[in-house]
Amino acid sequence: MKINTTRISRTFIPAIVALFAAFASGSCIEDGFSSSPSDQPRFATDTLDLGLIFTDEASPTSRMVVYNPHPKGLNISRIAITGPDAGHFRMNVDGLTGESFSDVEIRAKDSIFVLVEATLPENAGPAPTKVKASLDFTTNGVTRSVVISATGQNVKRLRAITITTDTRFTAEIPYQIFDSLVVAPGAALTLEPGARLYFHDKASLIVRGSLRSLGTPEAPVNMCGDRTGNVVSDISFDIMSNQWTGAFFTATSKDNILSHTDIRNTRQGVTVYEAPLTIINSRLHNSGGCALEAYHARIRALGSEFAEAGDGLVYLQGGEHLFTGCTFANNYLFSAIANPAISLAHVSADPKTGADDGSGFPYMKAEFNNSIIYGLGSDFSHGSLEGTDVRVRRCLIKAEGVDDNEFVNCIWGEDPLYYTVRADYLFDYRLKPDSPAIDAADRSLFPADFPACDFYGVKRRSDLGAYTFTEPADQ
């Protein structure tokens, strides 16, 4: 029997249309929007704090996620910033910028991003001022809110400044440095306790005269990048390197001191050319290059931390140096670490190991005493210091090794047990209770002017490294 295919196809058309309609109807039911007041979006946070921002300057952008945990879509009928301080804030919802938004849809089990930034007016006085507003979401007749806040800080902005007479920077308000801050020969810049210097991208500090940074445990001096807030989530810009160029001490500089001073976020750290620099209870860390470079200089570092640097922590080429009670700890995050924690050059006439730079300057004299050298990468550029005037005395060193005439009474291959947890972005080089560095120092190696307290103001005992052990409750 011959089958009439044309007739069958025509008969099936209504059925096929009905079938697609059923699928479409089912899809609409599945992806429909809830009208129940009990179905509300879920917020990643109930408070979005933009942190400290400089007045008259746009803040970094903060982000929050708004989730729809329900099996149906949500239509947020209104998103708006409200309150007396609302005008200081701006928002972006899933790529669109505006003051308020209507009918924002979130599909079932999906989410959107809400970005917030602020520009705050200058405060009436030097004290920081906190402002708040409400980020309101109205869904199915119910309004729920997230508090948004920011703290405005006045700053003194300096652009390509050269200091030619003795000058003091106080702690009253921070200084924001653009391009460069130069201390001319014969001039002295004194940074009083609590002074804060924020350097913009590519900015630098150049000392041709004298720098006296005089922080205290209660009010350290801070030099860092000018990006405030968090990179993402709760990760602070404070841990990021390469935000400003760094500090440079030229051959004409003299009488330089960093006391209770925290220098971080640099590209090149602190660099010293043929000049003296005393570093007391200070922290040089988070550098894309080295934390400290010294070329035929005279470095005297007591109770200080050198940490997190992409090119290794300390590079010394010739010069005379004393490092006592210091912590060298490299757990740099942003690239493989290129060099050992401590690299030495121009140490002897030996063509293989001396790294003579042909300058004609005397070869290096250096001492590392009562210190800890422990972190990612190797410890010293020189496995042997024989034939040099470099001595390492009573130091805890990560590598397995044995004492000789240059490495004296050292602790080899032991973990100092820091509180640092690199995966959690925690960099705390104080000592845990079972640390082998506790009470392990040789007190005869401390100079008479070694600081009586550490960076945190804890009275020193006989512990190795920059920090004195305290009970866990005090950490």
C-alpha cells in the first residue's frame, strides 16, 4: 500500500506546534519570577566598608555579590542608595552605572555584582570622618538594606617637591607624594612619630641630604603606596608590591636613620649608594625587587625585618655592614623568587666567588649576628665565606650546614615557627611558643645601643630575630 507522506506531515504539524507550546509553557513556568514576599535576594555581606579613602579623590571600587538562592527568578524592583550621605557614593549594577535601578532581574540560582565607590569632601579638621549610607533592595514589596560606609582622610598632596631647608613632617595628616620627594644636599627631612607618607604610582623618595625617620612602637612612621582598601574580597593592598618606586639614598646623603619605620609596596625597596644608613626596629617588605640594596654603603641594622621581595631580600655590594637581631623571611607571593635571601658581591679578590666589581673600593666587611634567615628560596649567595671578611654568628639558618670559621655557633635546618600563613596572606614573623629561636641568642653579640624593646614595644630578652617572644594571648 502506498503511504501518503504529505498527508501525514500535515497531520503532525498541529501536534508538533502543541508540543513546542507545551515545552515553552513549561520553560516559562520554570524561569518565571517569584512574587512571594518571602523570596528575597541574599547578600554576600550586610556591611560594605570602603575603608580609609583620601578626600576629594575617587576611592577604589568595592564589590559585593547579590545571590538569588531560589528556584524562580527574582525581579528587584528598585536598587538605590539612600540617606543623608548618599550623594557621596556611586554604584554600578552588572555593568551599568546609575544613581538607582529598576526591575533588575536575577535568574534562579544566579547572582549579580554591585560595585560601589565614593568621593568624599574635605573634612573640617585633620581627624578622619566616617560617612554612611544605605544600599536598598526592594523585592516583592520588601526592602532590605546593606550599610555602605567610608572613612575620609584629608591629605597634603606634594607634587615633585624638593626640600632645600630643614623640614619636619608631622603626624597631623598624611602626605600623598606624586612624582618625587627629594631632600637636597645640606637639607634634612625629619619624619615625626606617626608620620604617614603615601606614594602614588611611580613616585619615589630621593635623599641627597639627610633623612631622620623617628617612629616609636606606639606611633611608627609609614611609607607605602597610596592605594587604600582591598584588592579583592578581604585582601588588602598593603600586601601588594610594585605600587611606588622606592627610597634612594645617594652618595651625598649622611646622618640617615630609619627608626620604627615601615616601608612597603615598592618596586625597588630601599637603595643606598656609598652612604650611611641606620635601621632600627623597622620593617622593609613587600617589594618587587629587593627590600634593601646597598652599594659600597654602610648599613647598620638592629632588630629589623626584611621580608617579601621578588629579587631576594638584601643585596650588598662591598661596604661595611652590621645586621644584629634581624629577621630575613621571604614568602613573596607574586612571582618566583629570583635570588637568595642575602646576596653578597665585591667580597674578595677571588675571581670565582668574590664578585669583584672593579670599583677599587675596599672589599666588604659584614656581620650577621643573632638573626633568623628562613623563608622560600636559598639563604646566602655564598655557600662558603672562606677568604672573606663576612661573619655569620649565632644565626638560625634554614639550610642544613655545619659551622666553620665564618659561620659560628649557628642553628642549622631548624624551623623558627613563625605565625606566618602564606596561603592566608598572613605575614607575622613573631615566634610561636616552641620556636628554637627563643632564648637562643648570644647576648655578647648585642651592641650596647641595641634597642631595649622590639618594633611592637615588647621588652627584649635573648631571642633570635627581630621580635621577642610573647605568650600566644598577646600575639
